[in-house]
Amino acid sequence: MNESAVSYEIPSPVLFNAFKHHRNHILDIVRNATQESIVNLLEPLCNNYVDVYFGEMTPNAIAGEVISILESIKAILPGDFGRWVAVSKGYRKVMLADGSEWIIRKSDDTERFIHIHPARTGPLTVRFRGYTLKTVCLLKNICSDLQEPLSLGIVNAARDMTGLSPIKNLERNKGISNCYAKFFDCCQPEYFKVIPDEQGPDV
């Protein structure tokens, strides 16, 4: 069974990794968890693109609305659900009350067989690279005060914790700087202080 679904009381039969796909939930976790526990949570996160929901609905509310939609079209039982997604290449897209769009697939979990994640093109979805998201998740935990400048030293300390190589610079509105600003609502120029001693690209 998926640990994220159980830990955050996502209603069955929905499978939803809130730590990977829900901005407010990610922030709640990184504000209160230890660095060690965050690193462990980040370990399964792939380095490909990750789609993150930036709306205000809670993970439970999202799952509950998906369940209500499936109940209304009589596709909530395993067999009915399987047939419903099968006619559309194995997935469906639904819109929730806040305008967000979600992809629904059949998972391999027999209990939580309804797998959901934000649609890539949804109006409340922001796409990041997985390794960028890993870095940003640790930055909030490392930085005691988000008003301090985001320096290469802080960024590369976070990357080192997740086994990522150091970066050469911070490009404003790109990569880590962009993800950090979107997550923490701090996009003023003074948040980015470049120290040109590191190696590698800003990713």
C-alpha cells in the first residue's frame, strides 16, 4: 500500500502522492520535518518532470471530489473503473470545482486502484524537474528565515544532501530560482546572491 496515501488519510480507493504533487502539502511537511526525514521522502522522487498542484483544495478534498465524480458516472467499482479508463488509452482527465484538471489512471494497488495526479496542462499545475524540486524541498528546512538571500552555498548544501552535483550559478526566473520563488512567494532580485565558485548547470 502507498505510504503517502495512508499517512495523509487520502480516502480509499484513491492513490495520491501529496508530497510529490501538492504544493501546500509539500510546504507543510518541509516546515516541520527533520532534514533526514525529508531526504528519505525525496529519495523515491524521480528526476524527470513533476507536475505540482498550486491550488487551495486539500489532498483529502481533491480525492473526495474525484470519488464523487466516479460515483456519479457509476465508475467507482474496480471493474467499472477499469473499463472506464480502458476506453481512453488507460487514463481520463477530469476538472474539479476549482478549475484544476486531474489525470486518473488505474494503479496496480488492489485497494487503492484509482491513481490521480495533476494534469500537465491544467491551469493550477506548475511543472518542475524532479531534481529541482528535491533541492527546493530542502531549502526551506535549511533556511531559518526566507528573507535571507538564496546563495549558491545554501543551494549546493541542499543538493549535496540528496546526492546531486553542485551548480555553477543561479539564473533568475529559471531552474531552482524559479521553483524557489513559486513555492515561497519571494521573487524579488535581492533573494538571489551569486557566488561564482561552483561547478555545473543550474537545473
